[in-house]
Amino acid sequence: MKIAFHGAARTVTGSKHLITLKNNTQILLDCGLFQGLGNLTEGLNESFGFAPAQVSYLILSHAHIDHCGLLPRLVAEGFRGNIYCTPATKDLCRILLLDSAKIQTQDAEYANKKLRQGELEEMPLYTEKDVLQTLEQFKVVPYNQDFQIDADVTLNFTDAGHIVGSAAVHLKIKEEGKTINLTFSGDVGRYGDLLLKSPQSFPQADYVIIESTYGDSLHQDLDPIEDTLREIIEQTCIVKKGKVIIPAFSVGRTQELLYALNAMELKDQLPDVQYYVDSPLSLQATEVLRNHPEVYNNGVKEVMKVDHDIFGFKGLKFIESVEESKALNGDSRPCVIISSSGMAEGGRVKHHIRNNISDQKNTILMVGYAEPRSLAGKLLAGHKQVWLFGQDYEVVADIRSIKSMSAHGDYEDLLQFLSGQNPALVKQVFLVHGEYKVQQVFAQHLQDKGFQHILIPEQHQEFEV
């Protein structure tokens, strides 16, 4: 059996890990879009490093675009196998992939309007038609059920606690009379998350592929999330009469913010200003989460006994049309705007940042991971000037962050996720989905816990196991 790493190798995006059995069966774990890598991004998304038509089937850990966003291109290039995932992941993929196809098409059309003579037309990575074909190939598998994919491979999903529907993937692979147990973590969530259940424990594995996004960090804020949110909103909107702009992923982070703001209202602590969610996709994702209450933790279920709408509160408005979104930039009244994308690399939030970043009364608040080369990453790193829409802008607004709102576990969460494993029985741990320097630190944490066989794959590197 061989494992090749064609994405999220010494970087945090583009998750793709290809298992090839000796009988030539190929199992692809995730098929994600590369994001936030500057000039490298386009080339990485156009070449898989393997032949899509030869992949037997795909197993999807969750619906974030850096894990599922290249599925339609895989299908367009000849993949015809089943795509296995949890029911909630399929629901999210439908809205996220259709939205992605729309953006791809619009971006290509815009670029082609500026073509010079002799230049080739830009084509989208995939179209809505490709997405609809992809959705036909989805097969749902519930959590904690053994599912026989073929005579040699059994699949089991456990809850990874990262976003609604997220799963760790556990495979039993029979090869030459032996059974190999392989676990792929997907993205591991937090223990004690605001909304979701904690990651589940899982049986002993021979091989573990684990994410390492925050493998060198601890999510320890001095104040609870609600206290920090209230302080920032009061200081910005009430005292300085400014705006709070929050880049937030449409899936997961936006709903967590809404839940925290709703909790503040239940305690009569919510500042009296207008709150906008400027993202049609966030509205759809919130409805998916509403439709899957099985993922909620016990604390949320208790709140639901007294509040049937845990994502709604006084002053909240979802913005859908482009015209309404543009109107927010012309409205000088204090408010809070939650908008995607989470790394501020595109979408409506980039326009809100451009219109508010050079005014000291405003605040840009980061609430999750930001790839260092992304706009959000540059702001967090303290850049005093950023390039937006062909122009330099001075960073005058306050830049704040709440790191504890990350949906990724820190290194203590990751170690707890692995705590049910006997390190002596794990033949190899592969670290993926992390920056190389961070992965080196996490590798040391693993060694301190007794895991001795640790590898950090490079892009397209293959190992025989």
C-alpha cells in the first residue's frame, strides 16, 4: 500500500491524500481547493499530480472548501466513483460547491473582459453543471457505522467536532492476508466548543494522518469570548461611533459568532447596535446547521429549551443582495458586519475592509485561522499598509483577534484526540494541513507523548507502508 500527499503538505490548504492498494484500488481522502497562497494558488489548483479517472472512490472528511472545493474539477477530469461523507457534509457541499462554481464563472468572465489581443481566455476551474454531476456521486454514511465499500475496505466515520458534519475517517484495509487500520483526522475541532460536540475517541490505528494547523499553539484568551466581543463592540460602536468588521467563514465561524451574540442578548448584555451578516451563503449554512441539531453539544441543547432560535437576536439582519451590501458602505452609523471570506481574500468582506481600514474609529476583528500570505494574515502580522483592489491602503483601524474561536484544535486538543492510541502500536504518523515550522514543533509534542515514527510529507511525496 502506498500513500501520496498531493495537498495540505507543509501548508494548510488543498487537502488531498491518495491511497493506492496493491490491487490498484485508489482511495482519495478529500479533494480540496488551495487558497491564500498568492501566485502559487492558480497553478496548484489546475494540476492534481495524479489521474482523476484512475481514482476508485473518494472519502470526504468535511465540507470546507479547502477539503472539498476541487471535487467538481476531479469529476470534470474523469472521476466516476462514489464520494462518501456524512449526511450534513453532503448538505453543506451542495451550497458551498454551487457558490464556488458561481464565483469561478464570474471571475473568469470578468478577467476575459480585460483580455489583450493574443491572450488566452480564462476558464473557470469548474461550472455549475460539474457541481450537479458531482452531487450525483455522493453517498452518505452515518457516524459510527461500519460501511463496506468493497471486499477489502471498510469505512467508519467518527465525529471530529470541527464543523457540522465533520468526521475523522477510519479505514480497515485488507491486503495480502493482513488488516491495516488507517485513520485520517480531517480537521480536529475543540474540546468544549461553543456549539458542537467534542471530537470522539477512535480505535487503535496502525497509521495516522493528522492535521496540525495549530500544532504549536494554545487557544488561551484571557477573557471569555462573550466578554471580549462585548468589549470590542462597546469600545468601537458605542464609544468611537465606528464599525466592527468581522471576516468569518460562512460555515462554522459565522454561526458560532451568532450563537455568542444571542447568548449576550439572553443575559441582557448585547450592545444596542445593528448587526449584519453580509453573506447569502452564511444564511444557507445557518439553515443547514438548524436542520442538524444532532451535532449540538449538551450546553446548546439546554439553551434551546428556553430559546428556540439560537442564531437570532434583536438587531440582526441577513444581507442577501449586492445592492444592500453596497449600501452598508455608504451608511456611517455604527454597526457590526460579519462577512465572508474568513481570510479576507475575497467576497464582500474585502470591500468592507477597504472602506473602513483607514479610519481609526473602526475595528477589524479576526476570529479564526488566517494563512500568513492572506489579507487577514497580513493584518494579524501587523502590516501597516495593505494592497486592496489595485491600491495601497494605510492600516489605521484597530486590528483585534479572538484566537480561541478557531474551529481547529490547538496542540493540546490534538494530543487529546490521539490520547486513546497506544503510541507503540502506531507504525507511522503523517502530519498534514500545517505550516512546516508549526509541524516541526508539533512533531516534538508527539515524540514527548511516545510517538516515535513521525513524517512531514512534502507536496506529491509518496510513501510505501
